[in-house]
Amino acid sequence: MLREIAHSGKFARGAWPGLTGTMRPFDRLGIALARIITAPSAEGSAAMPPSPEAVAAVVRQGDILLVEGRSRVSTAIKYLTQSTWSHAALCIEDGRTPQFIEADMVQGVRTVSHWHFAGFNVRIARPIGLTPAEVEALIAHACARIGHRYDLRNVIDLARWLWPTPPVPMAWRRRMIALGSGDPTRAICSTLIVGAFQSIRYPVLPEVTQEMVDDPDCGRCVRDILHIRHKSLFTPADFDLSPYFEVIKPGLSQQFDHRTLTWAAA
């Protein structure tokens, strides 16, 4: 069923339902702006991007692909989050041609293959301990949103930090990227994926408080209480920072031997 959803003709190219002739002026402005700020920037990456084959060899259903983008808006996101990662996509099908679901600024929520991220620096964030049924529910939740539009208010909010990039205090930066309409039929890349994990009660970066345990035999015992943070407050970097996800570098195996590398002469 999930394969049929991901590869259906209706959403295979990320088409937005009702896009033609029904868009409000605000939406038209948002799309025009999205095309501008997603244009490639001159900024490069110091990292060596793994090959698509290396990604396909290790990625599994339920994994999150963290991407270091090279567009203008990626520069703003990386500045606001103080992170390498500006985009995230959820793996919904593994194998020789893995498929991912992502929220694209122009195309909306859509499916793409691993070749879409060829040439980009990426990492894999893997949730630990999920059962096959939980992975199925996670993917179903995300796939149900294929065709939703990107939150265009978030596009305009992000665009404000591009020309020029202002000195924003560290404590405010997360909320600078958490703006937007909050419309449940719209999404940004992080909220799309966090919403899916919250639907199966899997933690990403919850707020943690402590309370005393009501146990007469343990007067000073406390327990941690997890609180769900609003999904609009999450960024791609949070999957890297979370203690509940294993970070995997595609192409790096236990058989790596630095002695076999060929170095240029000094």
C-alpha cells in the first residue's frame, strides 16, 4: 500500500492539488519568492558528499536523511540553526532505489529518490528501537500528507533573514525559523517529519522536567517527565542532536583502513 501511495501518478512529481487558477495572491507571491530563495548560492561545502550508491547501501525505512543544502535559503537556515543541516527527508522505501518524502518549497510535500540528493553532503539519522508496525505507522502518517503545500508564510519569514543576514541572538534563532501559518494542510521539512514521529510517540528533542517519585522507600528519587514540544520549533539539526537517533555516515564502514589512502606529495 505504501509503495502505491509513494509512486502514484497523482503525486509522483509533487504536484499541488488545485494549483492552477485557484491560488490566492499571497500563495502566488510565496511561490515566486520560493523560486528565488531556492536558487543555488555561491556557498560551497567543505565535506565530501557520499555517492548515491553508498546512501542506498545503508539507508532503511524510517531513517531521516539530513542534507546540507546549497541554496540561498539553506544559508539562512544554517545560520539560524548554527548547523550544517538545512533540510531533512524521511525514507519511506529502501532497497536499490530508496524513496524519500520531503516538503519542497516550490513543489510541496512529494516523494523523490535518493538520486535527488546526489552531490550533496548528507547524513542519516536512524531512530532506535522501532518495531516494524511503528515504522509502518510512521511512514503512513507522512505519506498521508503527500500533496500538501509548503507553508508559504514560512518562506516569507525565512526570506527576511537573507538580505543581509542579520545578527540574531542565539536564544531567538530557533523561533525565527518556527514562524508560519500553522495551517495543518501545509508543512515545512522538519514539521512534516516530527509530526510523523510524534504520532507514534517517539521522542526527537522533548522538553524534560523532573518530579519526585511517590515512594516511601526512596525519599530523594526523581523521574524524568517528557513533554512534547510544538513541532514548529524543530529544525533539521535536532535529529542530529537528539540522543534517540543514531547518526550514520554513508560510505563509512567498519572495514575502513586509513592505510590504504593515497596522499599527494607534500
